[in-house]
Amino acid sequence: MSDSLHRDKALNLARLCWRAVYLLLLAGLFVTPMPQPATAVPLDLLLYAPMIQKLDLIPVGVLNIANPSFEADTYIDLNDPAPCHYTGYTDYFYGNQHPSGWTFSSPAPGETMFSPLKWDNGVQVPTISDGEGEYVHKCWWQLPADEWLGEPRGLILEGDWAYKTFGFYKQQALKFSQVITGTPGTWARVTAYILGEENGQPPPLEYDHFVASVKLGDIEDKRPWAVMVTHYDVPGNTRNWNKFVVATQFPASGELTLEIYMQQNWQTLTDFFIDNISGELLVSP
């Protein structure tokens, strides 16, 4: 083979290599980096995996969960100037709405919150509440059209209402709980959808800037900000909706406590939405 042919092949190969490098660099300009935590977190805290369900369980019924989509004690009258109405209990000191069927709990000022520690520049410190945030029902009429049920930025996942928690520059947390009953030995599986969004402080944030948890009996699905912002669990929805799933067996008492909390760990502008809680009864074949 002649020297000129060798030289031409080498030049062509070099051109292809430089073109590949150029395309990779160009692609990097349009890739949005994932938010990174401000604190370097131990690997075991970052390795999140959803609970592995028993593969041989068979659904046999619906788990009786009170007010699972926060529709109880609500109605909409489009003839009213403000058509969204909640008729259940409201704490008029704070103006917070307590959903029927759930026990409502929020730490008082100075109390430790439900997830007791948070990261702060590489050190874990206590999470201290500034008192209740604002906790209300939201109906579709109160939202922009692109946040309605089925829309790309939807905040309602079932029915006409969702529930919202937010703290206006307050460290705050809210827990819902209720007791679920079933036949001892049968399995219960609960699914809940929670969205957490920070609207005031741009990344980098601490990996547990906010936290959400769904717990059934002793089984807990708990997720910090750094995990929740990687989830898009509602098909067709562009927001970071997280699908929480927990399952366990009913003990001899036939009772399991379902607990759900949403916690804002910093004095910023964090919003949570929760909707479309459901449950199944399951048995082994």
C-alpha cells in the first residue's frame, strides 16, 4: 500500500475522531445537570431502592382507607365567586384544614420534627419546628388549566381536589395517620403520590432539604429531596410526582397504622401536594 493511501486513511480517521468529540461536547451544552446535594452524603444514604414486593401475592380486595383523595367534606359551586368549598374542620387560629378520617399532627414551635436530623454542611443537626405551616385543600378551579387533572403539570391526580402543605419561610412538618383494619395474616399494600417542590432556593441544596414518608406498620418508604427530584412517576406529567408503596401483613390484632408526613427542613419556600392514596388486600396463593 502506498504512503499516500496510508496518509489519507489516517487523515480520515482523525476527522472522524474530532467530529465525534465535537458532537459529544455539543450534546453536553444541552444536557440539564441533575441537582446536586450541598453535602457529600455517605453512599448508603444515596442508594435508594423501592421496597421489593413479594411476587406471589394475589390481590383479593380493596383496602378500606378513609378519605384517600381528600374529597370528603368538599363541594364546588360554579355559581359562587369562590366556588371551592371545604366544610370539614378548620383550625381558625392557623386557618388550617384538617381532612376527615385522618389524625392531624404538626410539631409546635421549638419541637423536634418527625425526621429528627438533617444535614448542614457535612454535619447532622436537629430539625426544629417553627410551628405549623399552611395546610389546605385545593380544587381544580383554583389552579391554572395546565395543572388540572390529566394535564402535563397536573397537581390533581384523582377527583376534583388535592391537599397542599407549604411553609412560608418556616421549618414545618405535617403528619396524617389512621388505623386500618384487616384479617390477621393477610397483606396490605398502600400506594400514595406525593410531590415536593422548592420554589425559593436554587440548588445546590442539602440532600434532605425536604423529606416525605409513607409508613404502614413498621414498613416505611422515606425519601429526601435528592431522591424525590429524580422521580417522574405519573405518566405524561412533567413534575416530580413520587409514587410511594409500602406493604406488610396484618398482625394478630388485625390493625395497622398508616402514617404519612411531609417535612420542610429549611426556612425557604417548599410546597408539597398529596393525592390519590389507594390500598389493596393481598394473600399468598
